[in-house]
Amino acid sequence: MTETTADTTEERPARDLPPLVAPTADNGLKAVFQRRYLLKLLVRREISARYQGSILGLLWSYINPLSQFCIYFFIMGTIFALHKNIPNFAIHIFSALIIVHFFNETFNAGTRSIVRNRQIVQKMAMPREMFPVASMLVSLYHVMPQVVILVIACFASGWTPDLYGAAAFLLALVLISILGTGLALMFSAANVFFRDVGSVVNILTNLVRFGVPMIYSFEMVDQRFGSFAPYYLYNPIAIAVLLFQRAFWTGSTDQPTVMPDHLLERGVAMIGVSLLVLALGQFVFSRLENKIPERL
């Protein structure tokens, strides 16, 4: 009687519980969303850790972009008087700033996500792609308060929303989500082997602000570069910024605004490019993944 009970007790864990399998390159992004409960826990952990010990807490997600907006608006709008050439300059720069901040935060935080979570990576069996993806979702979470501020400012400026703008808004978010995650996957794996990668990413994200129509308008690009202006639109981040400006800035002013033709179609095309970047990032990550624990 005792032996039978003991045998049943010993067999039950092996029969009822699935074996703990270490994550492999075959898991990939699909496994990340199959383990959504872990992803949700990581996102919550990142958000709570960011505001731990902070008095203002989530209010910082409003204060930080507003401070950047005030700096850019004062320097570029007042000192360089760009507001005279760009109608409703405040909405123009803030709508671009939201997308730029979303991309930069996703790229920067995602690149450092593996190294920053080295203890979890070494101890837990989970898809390691989960950390860059979680960084993107945390960045997306902080976009929402900024959009709330932007919408309030737009309505105060007489903004008229439309379906075309709503589609542009969604396309911009999807584009940056995919592009930022793809680059974060690629660079997060490289950052494990060469910590200089994090510094390179800082430089790249600083350049992003000047490679998109944020402190200047697309009309200025069209006027200055002429026949070379279409090459400017090969930049996916520039397209995302223009989509966001079409969603908010264009409808907030009665003055004519210059936007590229077929903007939504360009946005869809850049989502295709971003998917290729995501596939490349997954490929690079999977090639380096098995060596990550020993290098940490």
C-alpha cells in the first residue's frame, strides 16, 4: 500500500508537469507572445522600477516630454524664429517629438535590456527576445500620456480630426513599434559582446532628431533639396513623423501645410521595410542567443 502511494507520488510530477526547456533560437518572437503572462510581468516590473522611490511617479511621463518641448520651442521657435515659417509651430514640434521620443526610448532601452536583466537571463528559461519587446511596450505605454497632452493642445488650437489622420496616427505607431523592436533585437545581442554598442546607439538616437522634420518643416526640405527631396522620404522615422503631423498638426491650422503625396501608402511601404528589419534583427539575435549567457 505504501509502495503504491510512493510510486504514484513520484510519477505524478513527471506526468502532469511539462519539462523545463531552456529557450532556444527556434522560440523567437512567437514564443514571446505565447508567454504573454511573462511579458506582462516584465512590463509591469519595468514601469514600477522606473518610478520606484519617486514622489511624482507617472507624472514624469508628462513632465519629461513637456520639458523637451519647452527647450526646443524656446531655442528653435524664439531664438531662431522658426515659428514664423511654420504655422502652429508648437503642435508641429510636439507631434514630431512624441514619435522621436518613442523610437529613441525603444532603441536605447531595448539595446541595454539584455545586459540590464542579466540575472533573469541566466537563471530563467524564457525567450530572451522578451526583454527588447518589453522595452518597446514600456515606451509605448509612455506615449499615451504624451498623446493626451497633444490632443488637448490640438483641440485648443481648433483641431478638426478626420479618418485619414486617425489612420496616419495608427500607422505611425505600428511603424515605430516594429522598426524599434527590430533594431533593439539586433543591437541588444551585439551589446552583450561589445558594450560600446550602447554608446553608438546614443549617438544614432541623437542624430534622429535632426534627420526628421521636427525643428524644421518638410516644406523646407522640399525647397532646399528640390529633386533630391524624395530620397529624404526613404527614412522610415521621417515618414512616421510626417504621419503623426498629418494626424494632429495639419488639422490644427487654417494655413496651408505641405505634406508628401500618397503619405499613407508610403507609411504602409515603410511598415514593410520595418518588417524586414525585424526579420533581420531576429536572425542576428538567434545566431548570437546561445552565446549570450556565457558572455554575461
